[in-house]
Amino acid sequence: MKKIGIIGYSTQSFDKRKAREEIKRIYNELEDKYGNVSIISGYTNLGIPKIAYEEATNRGWKTKGIACKKAHNYETYPVDEYIIVGENWGDESEKFLNSVDILVKIGGGEQSDNELKKSKEKNIIIYENITDI
């Protein structure tokens, strides 16, 4: 089972409809290529992680959250499993990247950009959204 990491906007403003369409498109492609997959994201029930988890749940896929302790300051998604690493945002990045086979980036932010850069260094397969959302 391939483990798919999803990163992108959390609190920033973006077009949620377009983001959901893009996630569905990528999920269809991943499912066609790999069969059953699991989704790993940032545990919060916000932004791209929320949409990613909802769409994974709709497909019956396993979900996992990896985040720092600050995630508990927000509503979290009822994932199948979660791991808390460190105190501050970004402390969990290494654990997250070591847990995924494929990285999907939709939108961004500083932490997402850093994780994308590190994933390239680790030769992780990358699906990067290049349309404006």
C-alpha cells in the first residue's frame, strides 16, 4: 500500500471547490496506478488536510495525521492514527516525510515549500498542483 502525504494551505484563503476537484483528480490517478493507498497529512481539520482526509474517508482509505503539539489548538480530523512530534510547526516534518512514498502539494506556504524541497532531496515521488486555487 502506497502512503500518500498531502501538504498545502491550512489557514490561508483558497478556492475550496477547485482544491477538492484537484484532490479528486489526483486521487483517481493514484488509485488507478497503485490501487489502495493511505493518506497522511497534518492532522488538523482545516484547509487542504481537511479536504484530503474527507475525500480519503469517502473512498474508504486509511488516514493518518502527523503534527506537532500545536495541532491540539485546532479541531483535528478523526484519523485512523495520529503521531505528535515536537512542540512547534515544522518539528514533525522529518517524521512526516519519512512516512510517505508520494507527496502531493496543493497550494502552499512556507512549511509546505520546505517539505517539498526536502522531499526532492529524498527522491520522494511528487505530485505538485500548479494551477491557482
